[in-house]
Amino acid sequence: MKTLTTDVVIIGAGPVGLFQVFELGLQGLKSVVIDSLPEVGGQCTELYPDKPIYDIPALPNAKASQVIENLYEQAAPFKPTFLLGERVEDINKLSDVSFSVTTHKNTLIHCRAVIIAAGNGAFSPVKLKIPLIDKFEDKQLFYRINNIEHFKDKNVVVLGGGDAALDWSLSLQKTANSVLLIHRSTKFKAATSSVNEMFALCEELKMQFLCGQVSDFQQEDNKLTGLTVNSKDGIKRRVELDELVIFFGMSPKIGPIANWQLAMHQHQIKVDTQSFQTSVPGIYAVGDINYYPGKRKLILSGFHETALAAFSIAETVLEKDRIPTLYTTTSPVVHQRMGVTHSLESLLDD
């Protein structure tokens, strides 16, 4: 069993979880970040990396992927440990300031506090419900794209009608030999500009769209070669392919959180708004996973919650009645923790 020791375990590596690393770092606290997904970013990375976000302060228009990159860079000076592709299975409370956290890969982390920043829970892709087609998964059938160059000069079929399906279809169109988008209707849950661009490319014969649903598949020599599509016009069509990409969305599952004896409000964890502590002392919740009267599921709200949670944890872990507010612009202590080599005063002297 792999064993680690840290000040705080953060469950969730989405935007709020990443900013929590920064806020804890300002207090001199180290963190281990655990996420079931293989990379940081949560929904921003999985569902809409190329979509603009307009309500991040000082970033009037930034792609979701850029926001995640910036947050990762901001957290980097505090040297967090990331355990990606690992799912928390158990939290064992040893005392008010002592916990052990175990993942499904048998990693054991000893810590002094736990912060749940799991968004809407662990995400798993909604799968295509065709018997036996799953044997092609991660070979010719993909629910996420890690390397677009894999599809270079291939004949690609994309299933779905949301932002991810449209965005990736438009990106693949520039790389693949051909792209066919299949959706059950002409009503899309995607940006109008992306839908219009897709139809314009179809008009120019640079990609294709088919309205229908997949009912079967064809294979030859253990390779996926085609799909049977029941079209809206009542005709069954067979389409050939080299690669199949499916974007039916992600299904959030609260998972083991439901078994951790935390007070809940529907599928959210109840917290107090002074510290964002849950009903279990030493366990905190920030971001979309938590609930309190007036809660708004915004990244901006989550950022605010991480700051107050960090102050509260510092008071408990460092055993102080009150943690002073240290400003990143002027505090030598904070500059030292961040690895900033020049304070504001020295810059002004120059």
C-alpha cells in the first residue's frame, strides 16, 4: 500500500479544487488532490474545454481550458501532490484533526483535514447502449479525445448533440479524412454558432450530418467497420467508419460520499457558511457539491468558499484562535510561501 502524509486532502481537481490548493498554500498548508478523472479540470476539461467563460474576475473572456491552466499554474508554487485516476473509497476519522483517506488503488493518505470539492460528484460517460460494442472501447470507440492526431486521415463518426459533440466534430473536421455527425434530432444542446458552423460545413461538403439513432454495428476481423442508423425518414442506413467518438454527456454519481455520514440536502452536502465545514468536524465541502441557503452553483462562489475554508482549517490545524489576513501584494510571509523573489516594497524602491 502506498502511504502519504499531508496537511489537507482535497477531493476533486476541478477549478474550485485547484484554487483550494492556492488558498491553503497561502496559509502554509500542504495538500494532496485526488480525482477519479485522469487529468485536472473536472467538467471544464471533460465537457467544454474550448467554451468561453465570462464571469471569472480579470478574465473577461477565457476558454475553460485556459482557466484550468491558469489555476494549475497558480497552485504550482505550493507543490501539491496529484493522485489522478484514483477514487476515494473511505474516510476514517481518527480525531478532530486526524484522518486517513483511502483510494480504490490502495493509496493511504494521513491528513489533518479533508475538503470535498467534487462538483456534482464523480463523472462517468453516458455509454452507447448497443450489446457487445463496448469491446471496441479505447480501440476504435472513444468517449473522450486525448490526442486529436490519432484521428488524422481517418473516417470518423461522432454521436451526440451537445457542446462537446459539436466542438469536437468541428475540430476533427480539420484533421480527419471525413467526419459524420449523428444526432437523434435537429435540436441541439449546443452553442448556436457551433451548430450554424456545422451546417455550413455540410453545405460545403466538408462534413456530413445524419439525423437518426444507432441501432447496430458491423465488424470484420474483430474491427469495428460500420454502424446501422435508423434515420428520421424511416430508412435504415449503414455508415462505414474507422473511428467512433461518442459524446452523450457525463453522468454525475455522488458515489461513496453518500456513505460518509454527512448531513445532506438532496444530493448536496450541508455546510455552515462561516467555515464551510460539514456536519463532521474536520471535513469541509466547497463548490457545487455543497449546500447552504442562497447557494449558487458558480465557479466564482466556489472560489470565495475556498478562502474561508482555508482560514478555518488553518485556525484548527495551527491551533490559533484567529488567523491574520495576509495580503499577497505586501506580505513577505506569503511571498516566501509563493516563491516570489521580490516584495512590492523592493519593486517600488527600484
